[in-house]
Amino acid sequence: SFLSTPRAHMGRRETIFRLAKGFRGRSKNCWSLALRRVQKGLQYAYAHRRLKKREARAVQIQQINAGAREYGISYSRLIRGLYLADIGLNRKMLSVLARQEPYSFRAIVEEAKKGLRVSVLGVEQVDAGSGAQRGADS
């Protein structure tokens, strides 16, 4: 059952009351109320562990979007460009870079833009300042 993890030597009642510690009113010391409140509390805890991850991902996406728009690209185009450029950074790392490493994030955004250009045009454009293009000529 849902009470299998607490200490083995404790009885079921002691376990429930220990889990109900800190509840308001009779829910902390009345058996029938404590039992219902603890069960509901464990249900909420289970659901909110998943909600926490969902909300964290939403915040990360907002941070990436804000960082990307500073460099003239939307979030969805950035993610598509990263896929086309074969850059395998996850959203958590992208959000950290957008917040703490703006120069690194800008380099990643430029690579994503280059990946989008290649997919649209079919060939790479020759950049005037690209060292790779000059190295290929010589």
C-alpha cells in the first residue's frame, strides 16, 4: 500500500500521525481526518512532482525565446535551426547559456541561422569573413 516506505517498527497509526504532523485543526490528531488528509496529501505530492518538471520546462523555453529574440530569431526557428545544424543541446542547457553565457548563446544562434539558410537555399552562402572558405581556395 502507500504506507510501505516508513519505518518498519512503527504501526500504521503512528505512521499516519507522523505524516500528518503540521496539518491544521483536527487533521493532525484525529485518526479518520488524518488518514484522509495524508492520503490526499500523498496524491498531491505525486501529481506536483510531475507539474514541477512541466513548469520548469516552460520557464526554460521562455528564457531561450527571450535570448533568441535578442538575436533576431524566434524560439521555434531556433530549435528547427539547431536540428538542421545537428547541434544536440537540450533546452535546459540552452536556457543556462541564454542567461549566463550570451556570447556562447549568440554563436549557437548563428549556427542555427546558418542551418536554416542551408536548408532553404540548399547550399551554404559564402561569408566574407569565413576562414573555412578562404582555406578551401588555397
